[in-house]
Amino acid sequence: MTSSSQHLIVMGVSGSGKTTIAELLTERLGWAFAEADDFHPPANIEKMSAGIPLTDEDRWPWLRTIAEWLSTKTAAGQNTVVTCSALRRVYRDLLREGEGQVRFVHLTGTMDTIESRLDDRSGHFMPAALLGSQFDTLEPLDSDEDGVVVSIDAPPEKIADEVMARLGITA
């Protein structure tokens, strides 16, 4: 099993642009892509759809499944880009249990900016009403965590450029 695979976790609150940036990075790099929301069990989606924030007990199995997926991709010699809120340090610690180098791209913006994005979004199970609870839960990357913090106040292509430059990743 190789441990040289890289895994970029594009993190942040709902509406911060995780999917947009992750898809750009995936397109540029040709890496495998996963949307963490696709790993949620139906019970989690039902709770969030009803406007009920998830508890840590709801999140642990979901995060373990993502970490296992990272290990599977590392065993196959694949690099990945994954979207995942990863709001707390303990969640990121669990994700880092996956094999390979797990790095984080924390997309940040103001509550007003993100709220307006959520108001314009349709077809997602995460209601804007839960945004406040996400900001309350959010623990920014610590200086000892492998990753970068990037503002969402630029066009997506510029954000992807900045992520790649700051992480030293080339296509």
C-alpha cells in the first residue's frame, strides 16, 4: 500500500463554495472526486432536511466512512478531492486517520455572503436555517494542521489558483 496519495478536503460551512472549488480542482488535477454529502446515511439527510442540526453521534459513522474511502483510494494509488464541512478539529482528526496525506482547504466568508448564496441555491437538503449552527460549530484550521485558509471573496478560478499555489500542487 502506498502512502504517497494526496487527499484534499475542501471544507467550510454550507454555501461556502466547497463543491464549486472541489470540482475545479478535480478538473485541473484529474484526481478522484467525492462529495461527502453522498456518504451520509438517510437518517442524517432526513434530520438536516427537517432543519435539525446533526450531533457528533450522527457524524462519527459518516466521517469514518469518508476516512475509509480515502484509505481505499490510497491503496489504489489515487489522489482525491473531497468536499466535507469538517467543521471541528476532532472531525478533521478522524478524517486524517485515512491513509495518505490528508490536507485541508478551508473556504471562509462572512455570514452575510454565505447566507445570500444559500438563498440563491436550490435542490440541496441543507436549509439556510442551519447556517448559524454551522458557524457556531466551526473551528478554524489550527497552525499545526496541514492546509490553507482561503477567502471566498474572489472568482472560483482565482480561488482554485490560490489553493494550488499555496499547497504547491501542479497539474
